[in-house]
Amino acid sequence: MHAPPEGSAEILFIGNATLLIRYGDLTLLTDPNFLHRGQLAHLGYGLVSRRLSEPALGVADLPHADLDAVVLSHLHGDHFDRVARRGLDRGLPFVTTPHASRVLQGLHGFHRAVGLRTWQSHTLVRGDSLVRVTSLPGRHAPGPARFLLPPVMGSLLEFGDRSGTVRLVLYLTGDTLVYDGLREIARRFPGIHLAVLHLGGTTLPGGMVVTMDAEQGAELLDLIRPRHALPVHYDDYGVFRSPLADFLDEAGRRGHGARILRCGRGERVTVGAEAVVPGPAR
């Protein structure tokens, strides 16, 4: 495997919210979801959703020896599934919510899972490369209904080297809705190079929307104003009701068209502080 250019990250979009991110000597996996097309993801309280797509990689195809950590936004079956649970090494570090950390350690044997409260950080180092992962606010459902779903976090990934110099800043939204608590992200971190947006307008029985739809995704761009944005989590499961095309239209209407990166399953994009370079499909 060849490292991306210095100061840049290569991102492989595997599917749903699963990304393989390589920066210098570091390799991170996000929200590992490797169910196959037709299999059911368990969302809690007896709710399930059928996968409509095939992931670009199987869990066995991952560069296991190079993986440094998993960044997990929350414990839902479309973000961490039984295939990932069986296929990932129990010694692999996870950076996640306190709730998910307790479950991963206590029930599944991932003894290096670290739980972060909002605004807490955890640093990972490999070779001369460093990433500081900071837990950011997220809210998976409106009002009191959020207590029915697992706690969720956004993640800020600040990449650099051992000197502490930050070269590249990525924001993974997690399965959040837009709410006032996200304004603090814009205030604290005004220089985000790439925001990875979990979209789809996930709709539960009864009509409750629990992830950003097209309008909310564009509203978040109004608020955060990252240099670039990568939409994910929009067509892999039957509970998604807001198509990617609607988000692209709304983002364009609000003047964000130039920010949007298009990267299909199995495709790569290289993101640096100054440039974005599309990569070849697998």
C-alpha cells in the first residue's frame, strides 16, 4: 500500500458510513458495516432494515495488519454489525461513545475500546503520524425520543505529526440531526477541510426522522462551512427516505455545489488542506 501525499488523507468509501482513511502511517476504519445485500441490520426495539447494496470490501479484505483504530459513532446495526464483530481483531482499538465502549468491552471482548464524552479527545500515533480524535455533539432523534436510540457522537479528526502540527481536519457528523448544539462545533473548529455528512433522512415507523435529510444536510453546510463535504449514508438501507439527489439539489441551491465531493462505493478520494484529487475505483 502506498501512502497518500504528505499532509493528505486517502479515503476509500466502502459503503453506508464505512470509510477506510489513510494518513501517513495511520489507517482508520469508521463505522464498520459489512452486511451483504439482503441481510438485516438490527436497529433496536425489534426494528430491522434490509441492506440494499453490497459493501465495496468484505471485512476479510481489510488491511488488518495496518489498521490502527476504529472510529465508531454509535452502536446501531448499520454502523457496527455481526459481520464486523466476528471479523475484527479483539485487540483493535475503538474510539467511540462511553455507552458503546462499555458494550464493546463487556459483551464483545474489544478490550481496547475507549469511550469519549463530548469534547474529550484521544490521540493515536503510528510512526511519525498522529491523529487527535475529539468527540463532538450529536443528537440521533428529536426531543425525548433521543433516549430511545443509542447515544451518538460526531468526531473531529485532526491529522498531523508528532510535533503537534495539525495538517488536515476532518469532521465525521455521525447520525445526528441539525440542532443548536452543533453551533459550538463551528465556533470551536472554524477550519474544517472535509465534513463527512451522514444523510438519508432515516425514517422510523410512525414517521420519526432520525438522520439528516437533504434540507438538514444543506443547513449543516450553512453552519459549519467546511472547505469540502462528502455525503455518505444515503441509499444502503430501506429506512433511508431522502435521496442523495435531493441533497445535491438543495446544497447547490444554497451555493454549496463547489464544496460537494462525489465518491461512490469502491471509489477513493484524496483530500489535502489545499486540494482534492479523485482516485480510481478498486
